[in-house]
Amino acid sequence: PFPPLGSGQNVMRRACTVFSAGIAFLCGVGGPGFSRCIRMPGFRQLEITQKNCGIALERSNSFPLLDASRVLWDYVGLGQQEGPLAPYLMQARDVATRGELKLRALSFFGGGAEEESVGPILSRLDSEAHRKVTKLIEDHPKMPPERQELLQKQAAEVMTRAREALQETAEGLGERRAWLPAWTSKIQVLEAALVQITTPEMAETGMQQGKGQEADVGHWLEELTGGDGRSSGPLKLFRNLHVVGPQKKDVPQGIKAEVDALIVERGPETEPPVLRAIVECKWGLSIYGDLRKMDLLLEFLEEESESGIAHFLDSKSDELLVKLTKDVKVKYFMGSLPEGEEGELERLLRPSVLRQEKGRMLQGAFAANVAAACAMELVEQPDEQSSWAVKVNLPEEQVVLAQERVNAFLQDVEERME
């Protein structure tokens, strides 16, 4: 009952010593709006009809304020100063996100006025410290007066210690403060950067979207395979599995440590069941780095499975053994696709390729160049969600290296396509 796991010109193959993996992309017709299984019959295999795609990287690039600010934080050495900054970064974690704390501190170190940069945090910190003490005293009416007085004194010192930590860190930066671009001190820029922070509510929404898509794909596949691992049909679907080696040792860093689902085939003479497909669900388009991690997972399974048996653990820590063959497939289910013509491989890959490589180039540009920050130009973008962005002319050598990585990746993808 399950459709062919990879056929036609949209199949990619990865040759391995023991087995190969065909990779295909599928997408829901409903686009990013679908959320219920009843709307899933439109899932279909994408017709990747155009090959020979090219993604060209440029020296001049615009970056969100938030991305540029994160690079600057490490660039001037603040990553090594987070311990001494604890009275500010740690004590204020209940009144602001870590992203806001860093952005405001960066503005302060760049020359911004205290009342506009870190002032709001210090005020919130002071109010929260006194609120907690007041509540504690109210909850314990028999607390000795001297104990109450000590707690109130400690609350009054919280804001002072945070301010002193900021001032001492600023002095410790010394000449490195001059490395920060002048625009970091502007309140308009700070406010625009704050808007770009992912709030806990936004993160929760994204997580729920991802979980919803995984559930939809799981239900859809259960209908096609005939069950979720407990039915009597030959094909079984097992969801949310962690990867382990035969000796249950830690999975090496950099490979996929868990999979969204496995499709296995079980019969009277197939014990353990045979692994037919690895299923990966993507609400967004984080394909660029994920394909490499998937390759490394396949290589890990091959190297660690001399007997041809792969080991997984489910959410209840129950072990699942599956037999490897030369016909393992990988299926990517996409929750949405960017606008464009159907079937263009470039349209599928471009967003994640550009996002990862631009970020990598930005990091590399600041690794050993103390004048790099001065080249960060603040530019207006009135038609975008944020009114400001940062334009950077990246070093030629960084662009060349990145382009080589992208070309090698695209060539690898195209070689897999039949």
C-alpha cells in the first residue's frame, strides 16, 4: 500500500559501502497553513525537474541587526566576560530574555546612554527584587524584623551590583569598545534589533508547528503503511527514535542523533524487521546542513553495525533493532516551500544555503580583522519588517571558500538525481 520509496528523476542516491540511500522531497499541497491529518491526502512527491542549479554568493550582503549584534558580542570579547557580567545577565533573566539583555548591554558598551540602553533592565531588576522580598515577608508574617531588614537591604543592592558589573566590564574592554560601530549606541537601532528577538511565545509557536507537522505526517504514513508498529501489516511506522550504536555509546557530534520516524518491513522470516525508509519532517527549509547530517548518520550506522543491525531507542527507552539493506531510502516531508516555479531544485535549496553560508562568512570575516566592524554599514530598508539592516563587504577569500562549499554541495545533490 505504500507508494514507491523513490523513483523517477526526483531520486537522489548516496553510495555507501554497505548500503545506499535514496533521498526524495515531499510537500503538502496545503502549504504552511495545513495542520490536520484530514487535509493531508495532497501530500505528493515533488517533481524536481530542473537540474544544473546555481547559487551565487556575493561579497556585499545585508544582515539583520540581531545577527550582526551577535557577531559583535563575540568580536569584542564579551563572550569571555559573561562570568563577570553575571550580576546583570543572570540576575535579570527573570525580567528580560537573554537576547534583550545582550543587545542593551552592547548598546551601552558602544556608547549609548544608560537610561536608554540598560536603564530599563536595571529598573525592572530593582522592582522585581523588591517585589520578591515583599511577597516573602507577607508569606511569613512571623519573620524576625532583623531578617526582614537584611532581605530588604539585599534587594536594594541588586541593581547596584548589576550597574557595577556593566561599568567594570566596559572599563575592561578598553580600546575594544572603539571596535564597535557608532550605530550600536543609537536608540532607534536598538529598538529595531529588539523587535527581531524570538520571544518565548514565538519559539513555542514554532515548536508547536513542527510537532503538528510531524503528527500530520505520522498519521498520513500510518494510513499508508497500515499501522504505527502494532498492527499486523508488513510495513510498520515507528516515530521519534534516538540513534544509538550497538554498544549504546554516545552518537558522535555532528550527525543526526534522532529521527522523526522509521518505516520497517516485518514478515514471518524477517526478524529483526528490515529498515525501508528514514522519515524526516521539516516545517521550514533547513535542508543545507541536514543532508550532511543524514549522510553522517548513514555512515555511522554502517560503521557501527558490522552485523547489519542498527539500534534505536524510542521515547520510552525501549530498544528497536532493525536490519540494514542496500535499499534504505530517506524521505523529507516539507511543511512549506518558498514562492516560485514548481520543480526548481534551486528554489528548494536556496533559502537554507544562503542563510547558513552568509552567517558563516560573517563570523569568519571578524575572526582576525580588528577593522572589520568599522566596515559594518547601517542601511535603511523601509519595505522590510525591520527598518534597518547592516551591510557588510565580506573578504574575497571568505566568499571564495563559501562558494566552493556551495558548489560541492549542489554537485553532490545533482549526482544523486537519476
